[in-house]
Amino acid sequence: MIALIQRVNEASVTVNNKIVGEIDRGLLVLLGIEKEDDEMKAKRLVERVLGYRIFSDENDKMNLNVQQVGGSVLVVSQFTLAAETKKGMRPSFSSAAVPDKANHLYNHFTQLCQQKVPTQTGQFAADMQVTLVNDGPVTFWLQV
């Protein structure tokens, strides 16, 4: 399971010209789910995402996590993170989870986030337009 996290001042997801999720200060989480992923990996990744210290403290050091700064999370499914890109000129998605499994784990991941911080979501398997103001920019790849 992969999370590409971006520290944002604001972010939103639009589907069919309608905003389906939006946050102010917090994390935009692009979530990729692979074949071997399960609920235990989702739980561990939530712990890492919500605990990752990428917000500045009073000394301008990255020592605070999204919970400590009162931030929110916007979770967007992104199967392309599971792409195999080491060779060739076209990505392979053979390691990505099948849609039913991915949808289940995406929902499980977001429910776990909602138990800890205000959480918004995109729309699974939709054509989404994601808008963000990356703060920094600060972007990290987390994988479990």
C-alpha cells in the first residue's frame, strides 16, 4: 500500500464539476493499493500518514504531525501509484489490486483516518480533478 502525501494549505477534488471533497491546512493523500495489501497494511499506513512529522514547530523544524496541528486529510484513490515503471515506455498495472478489493481497502483506510482527524475523500474510480496548494512544497512517498 502506497501513500503519496503532500502538505497542503488547501486541496479539493472535483467530479463532474462538483466538489466532492475539500480541506484547508493538512495532508492530501494519494492512495495506491496493490494486490497483496490488506486491512493490517491499511492500519499501519494510516498510523504512518497521521503520525508523520512534516509540519513545522515553533522553531520552524518539521516536528509536528497533522493531528498535532489540527489539520485535515483528503484521501484520493490513485491506482497509478501501483504502476510498474522500471522498463519500457508504457506503465504496467499488474501489481495493482482489483477494483473490488481496492475499493474496500480505500474505504477502510479513510474510515480509520476519520476516527482520528477530519477526513474528506475523492470518489473511487471516478475521473477526478485534484486541486491543491502544496505548502513548501513538501511531498513524501510512504509505503508499507
